[in-house]
Amino acid sequence: MILTEMKSNMLKLFMMSFLLGIVALANAQTDRQFIRDGNRLFEAQKYDKAEIQYRKAVSKNPSNPQAVYNLGCVLMMQNKDSAAVAQYERAARLETNKLRLASVYHNIGVICQNHKMYGEAIKAYEQSLRNNPKDDETRYNLALCKKLQKNDKNKDKKKNEKEKQQNDKDNNDDKNKGENKRQQKDERMSKDNAEQLLNAAIQNEKATQQRLRKAMQKQTTRRGSGKNW
């Protein structure tokens, strides 16, 4: 009975030691190990799980540019573009290797290009080529962004010209409408004045005729009352 109890206690102590060993091993895991685990998950396209491992690596060593860059990549693969750019910019401040730095700026350029932010993409691609002048893909993307930016400027220019022409047309239409209204008003006033003048002339004519009739009547009366010789 005592022997059995001793075996049981020893087994419990062993299990506790084993579990503590696992915890210690987990705590002892380095940022590089977290990066390797994240890379395996990234290659398996398990991006959400890879993100967790990369974040652990960054938490373990915030100054590790590879961990920060890989975190940016996995965020980019999940279309978390703004968060990805933030990590790339952070990696650019930490990275000293020119080829890896070129990759950082190349990826920033790709995100900006996808969002049609051609000015920002051009700056990122140019920075990438400064660190790796032999990257033909970056050079092609740079040329394409410059062309797309030029097309957008031409479209904006044509749009502005069209809007200006439309505004000028609207202003002219408004001006013409105003002139037409004034002309119609003047015509109404001229017509009213003409009618008033005509009425006045008619009234004057009637008054003149009345005066003539009265004058003729008086003359007739005077002739009729004359003496016979």
C-alpha cells in the first residue's frame, strides 16, 4: 500500500516536472523560431495562423526587421493593406540590408499601385531601385505607374475643361435668359406705352371733335338769329 502511494506521488511529480518543462521550453522559444513557424504556415497559405506567429516574433524582439517585414507580408496577403504598409515602414527603419530594404519598398509600391495612388507608388519604387538597381520588375512597375499617372492627369484635365465649358454654357444660358426677360419686359412696357399714347390720342381726337361740333353749333346759331334785310 505504501509502495503504491509512493509510485503515485512520483508519477505526479514527474507529470508536473514535464509540464513545467514544456512551459519553460515555450517561454524559451526565440523570435527566430516563431519566424520559422510563421514561414511554414505562410507557405501552407494559413495566413491567419502565420500572422499569430509573426506577431509573437515581433513581441519577442521588436527590433527584428525580418519579423516585422514578414508580418507586413502576411497582412498584405489578407488584404489588410493599411496595416501592412505600417509594418513595412517600420521594417524600413530597422533594415540595413539593401536587398531586403528594396523588397520592403517594392511591396509598399505594389499596395499603393493597387489603390491607384500612383504618386506614392512611384516614390516607393524609386526608393526600391536605389537599393537594388537590377530589379527589372520594380523598374517595369515604376514605368507603368508613371504612364498611369499621366493618363489620370490628362483625364482630370479634360474633365476640368469639360466642366468649365459646361459652366460657361450655363452662365451664358443664364445671361441670355436674363436678357430675354429684360427684353420681354421692355417690349411689354413699350406696348403698354404705345397703348397709352394711342388711347390718349383717341381721347384727344374725341375732345377735338367735340370742340369742333360745339363751335359749329354756335356759328349756326349766330347765323340763324341774324336780321333780314
